[in-house]
Amino acid sequence: MTKAAETVLKMLESLPGEVQDRVVEHLRELIEDLRDETKWDELFERQKAGLVKAARKARQEVGAGKAEDMDYTKL
């Protein structure tokens, strides 16, 4: 456990039980959010090369006059 985690644990222990439970629930939510963000970051990083390739291709097609405006009525 890191020093920062130990400090937070000591701070938590100094609170009344009810407050500890509320803090722990907030921490659970925060940790889950951070896990989700990490998953999205990893997924984006794995897909990054493909996204860059697609963007380059799109730019080339626009530059070559091969691109067409999106027809939003067909969506």
C-alpha cells in the first residue's frame, strides 16, 4: 500500500462509522469510474492506428474530389 493510501485509510478511520460508510461508497463509485476510463483509454489506444489510417484516407479522398456530402435523410 502506498503512503497516500495509508494516509487516506488513517483519515477514514478517524471518522464515525456512518460517515466511513458514506465515504467508502463514494470511493467505490470513483474507483469504478476510473476503471471505466482506463478501459476506454486502453481501447482507444488499441484502435488509434486504425482511426489515424481512416482519417488519412478520408483526407486523401476529399483532396482528390472523391468524397461526397453526407445525405442525412438516408440515416
